[in-house]
Amino acid sequence: MSRIRVVLYGTAPHKLRAYADARDWTVVAEFTREGGSTADAAWPYLSALLEARRADGVVTDAEPGSLVGAEDLDVFTVHVPTP
């Protein structure tokens, strides 16, 4: 059985990495969101990774439902609240 592959996308990547590491998930990429906006320059790259099936899901601190376009991809999203 292969390990779950995830992309980290958030303003607190160290907390997202700790969440993924605790579950023995493989982090394939990490993107830092600037200022809480999901409409930043990183999203096209993140989306391309998911579309190419290089990752199984996204670990994020973005508000649930705020990842525009994620609902069209066959991946899971985990919201990790951060202060």
C-alpha cells in the first residue's frame, strides 16, 4: 500500500506539515498563502499537481470551501485550523 501524497497550502506551513507527518503522509509540495487569499500565484501550480494525480489531497488552513476549483478535482481537502 502506498503512502498518501499531499500538498500543503496555507499561511502556517509548519503546522500543516506536522499534521501530515503525524499521519505518515508524504508531502509532495508546499505553498505558502499570502495574506489569507486563495487567489494567489501558487494556486495554478497546486491545481496542476492535483490534476496530474501527483497528490491525493490538500492539507490547508484556508477556510472550508474557499479553495476555488478544488471541488472539481477528485482529491480530498483537510482543513487544519490555525490561530
